[in-house]
Amino acid sequence: MEKIITYEDFTKVDLRIGTIIEVTDFPEARQPAYQLKIDFGDLGIKKSSAQITTMYRPKDLINRQIVAVVNFPKKQIAKFMSECLVVGAVKEKDVYLLHPESKVKNGIGVS
């Protein structure tokens, strides 16, 4: 098991559901990645860089709901500003996106 955190630590992480509305290749990234635009409803549209190219094609990601951390500080990746962190399960080098079982309202919190 990794580091133990408290419930208070967990409540600081703002996990939300969003829908991917745009996917572009990101050739400037050190590792193969896509640039995503994600609709989080009332939170607006946020951008993210995601290293998910081995498991997903851009056309398969459009309109897909995902889970993301929305309260990290922005991070510069090459000439791209990432505003959230898409969450996935990692097996070896493959990332499997986490998502709700059924369609839900964009921006809804995850707990």
C-alpha cells in the first residue's frame, strides 16, 4: 500500500465527471499523448494532456464521459497548458479511463 492519507486529505481532491468534446494529437509531448477539451458543465471547458494513445483513438474519445481532478494547478506541457488531470487505471504502460456506468450531468462530483 502507498502512503496512508486521511479522509480530510481525500476531500481536498475535486473529482468531477466531464465529457470529452475535442481531441487533437500532441506531437510536442515527450510521451505520445492527446490534447483534450473536456466539458465540465457549470465549471466550463478545461484542457488536459493525456497519455492514452495506445488504448484510444480520437474518434472513440469524442462524447465519452471521464473522471478528472479539476483542482490541480495548471501545468505547462510543451506549449500546452493542462488544466485538469484525467483519471485512469494503469496496467503496464496502458491507461484505461475511468468513467461513469451511465451518462450523468457534466460537472457532477465523484466521492
